[in-house]
Amino acid sequence: MQLPILPQNNVTVASPGTSPANESETGSSRGRYAVVSLGCPKNLVDTEQMLGRLDADGYQMVDSVEGADFVVVNTCGFIDSARDESMAAIDEMLTLKRDGKLRNVVVTGCLAERQQDKLLQARPDIDALVGVFGRNDIVSVVDDLYSGLQEQRTIFKPAAVNPLSDAMRAAVTPRHFAYLKISEGCDRLCTFCAIPKMRGKHFSKPIEQVVEEARRLGDSGVREVVIVAQDTTYYGMDRYGEPRLNQLLKELDKIDSIDWIRLMYFYPMYIDDALIDTLASAKRIVPYIDMPLQHASDKMLKRMARKTTRALQTEIVQKLRSRIDSLVMRTTMITGFPGETEEDFQELMDFVQESRFENLGVFTYSIEEDTPAARLPNRVDPEVAARRRDDLMELQQKIAFDWNDSRVGGTEEILVDAEMPEQENVFIGRSRSEAPDVDGLIYVSQVDPDSPVEIGQIRPCEIVASQGYDLVAAAT
């Protein structure tokens, strides 16, 4: 498999008073390591936090396992395919270790948290296993391995009373955008989801802590901050007794060093008029909302314990679109949930046709151990679930392609992410309408040699063609 070995970025967003002690500053390193980071952006933030601590302690990150002494595999345990990918990555690293090409393999993250001793029993060659809330102990884990101490091979801690700070990060995203995690865990009890078992109950960072982390990102050169959480609209409920996302966004919108603020993982509750007014009037919050809805049949929503209905979902989508200019929406849906009938699926198809989401992803239901849905009767045949997924994506493809076609001839501001490999003066970017890694791309051609396109630049571009989910643009 092609592993997502993280590139060396050399950008560290450290807490005040800290100073990374990497090789470039000291002339030597305590050891070299590579990182495989899997899963969602929230997991990536955890990865960056671990890298920041390792860098500060004198370990040096390298771009390839060939030059590494040890590797950290930060795993995902969300659904079957994610667990399979994590296990394959672990196995590949353990093979390199057995061949003498790696000294140690450290496994962290959600799969480690979920399986704990089972994983170590199945893969005894793993040198250390670190759970989600043990991430800040990564340096002591590696130090013990280097000194030959292996008395404790596992570190699992309960969810912290106060949220872990994400200030000391070694960025692995391009330096012009970063993810900002505003809370951890989840209080939702959706019957299909094991995240509360892996990540614990919801707990929010204080507003002032989030604002300070965002300001530090902006000061380091980040132009786009992507807000992530397990449940963004629930932010503040645990800490303040009521949702405080609206207040947080007002404070973030004041940070002059940030150009774009993007919102991910909205739950369709706690979206009131005041929050919509803030989204509509903000200077830096882009008109883009990611709201995973999962289904539209009332029967399925009830069996999923989503605490909403199709009518309520339709109402909130329509209200958001009517009050936020040029709003782009992304959602995800599940097909093949236990008990889903053809009638339920047709309701989902009708809802997607009516709502015309610009971006939509579909998962087939995955049986998650120790979740209520795993015990539900009337399982749907996997082939039927896959057929429904394909039918829904075929419907969504036409919606997305039509939307992209409608953008041709217009001018949009594009954030330039990277150079196009092996094509001179062609770049890859995104507009306000595309979130990193999950939505389409915009290929930007440099037209005027006297006005070069640069990575990290926000550049007006004319959309000249559509290519399915992607667009082609010319820098103006």
C-alpha cells in the first residue's frame, strides 16, 4: 500500500517560551523518525501535537522510513475500511522492523485506544501503544525505548478534565492553512458510532484558549483556519452551560492575520438565528458549512438516534441558504443501515435531489463493535448497501457537475495550495467553496509572467472550464 508518510514541513507553532531543539538548530538530533497519520483532521491535529513535542525534545522528523530510526503510526478506528488501513500500515512498519530497517514502531491514536491490549496481543512486535489521551507522553515513550526501558509498553489515560492544548504543534499541512480543534469527544449517542468510546465525552476548550491558538496560527503565516470538532455546534455546552459557538466565532473573526475561517462538522442542532446572523455578516468566515446529516428517512434517523427529522433538516438547510449569500454545503450520508428499506432509501434520494448539496460523500454502513446498531435486526445485504451508495453518488454527481458548470465564466478568489507536478506554471488550489482534502480542486494556470502565482497566495482567477468535480482557472 502507499502509506501517507508525512512530509517534513519545518514549521512549528510553539507555545510562548518554548524553543524547538531540532537538528537545524543544534547540529545533531537524538534520533530520526517518520510519521504515518491516518484518519480525520482531528487526528491530524493530534499528530502535529506529538511531532511538536518530539521536535522540541531533539528528535528529527524525516520524509521517508528509509532514513528513520523509528516510526509513529497514528491510527484511525472509525469504520472497517479505516481500521483495515491502519492495520495494513502497522503491519508494513513491523515488516520493516523485522527486516532491520526500523528500530521501533510506536502505535498511537483511535485504533490503539479502541483495541488496547487486543492490538498488542495480535501484534506483539509493536514497541509501544499510546491511546488518544496519552499523546502528550510521546516523548517519554520514545525516550524509554531509546534507553532500553520497556517496563510499560502501553499508555492509556482517561479524558482530561480540561482539554489538551494544541498550541505546541509541528505543522504538516502546507504552512498557509491549518486545522484548529475547538473541542474533544462527543456527547451524541448515535447508534452507529463508536467515537464516544474512543474519544470520550465532549469537552470544550475555553474561548480565550481557542482564540490564542488561532492568533498564533495566523502569526505563523496560516491564511485559512479550518475549525474542527466532533460536534462543532455543541461547542461550549459543557463549559458554559449553553452553546457558545456564536461568541467564539465573533472573537475569531477579529483576528486580522487570518483571511479565511472554514467550519466543519456542524450537527443540525443549536443552529439559531444569532449564529446564522454571525455566519452571514462575518468578514473572515467563508460561506461554507459541512453538516453530516447521515440520512433523511424519519425511521432511519430515529434508529440512528440522530434526534432530528427530515422536516427539521429541510428547514435548517433552507434557512441557512436563504440567509447566507452564496452558501456552499457539504454533507455525508449512510446507506445500508439496519432496517433501511427501498422506501427509506428513496426518501434519502428525494432529499438529496431537493437539497442539492454542492458536496456530498456516502458511506455504506459498517458494523461497529459495542455500538447499539450492531445489535439491531434486519441487516441490509452489503451488496444492496453498495448499490444504494452508487445510486446516490450517481445522483449527486449530476448535481455537483451542474454546479461546477454554472461557475464557468465567473471570477473567484483561489487559495494556491501547491505546484502541479511536472507542469510548469500550473498550480493546484481551492476557492472558498472547497475544503482541503475532501472536495474538488481548481487547477490554476499562470498567464502573465510578470504576475507570478505563488503558493499560499489568495489570487483572483477566472474559471475557464469544468472537469467533473474539478475546475480549471486562469490567474488574473
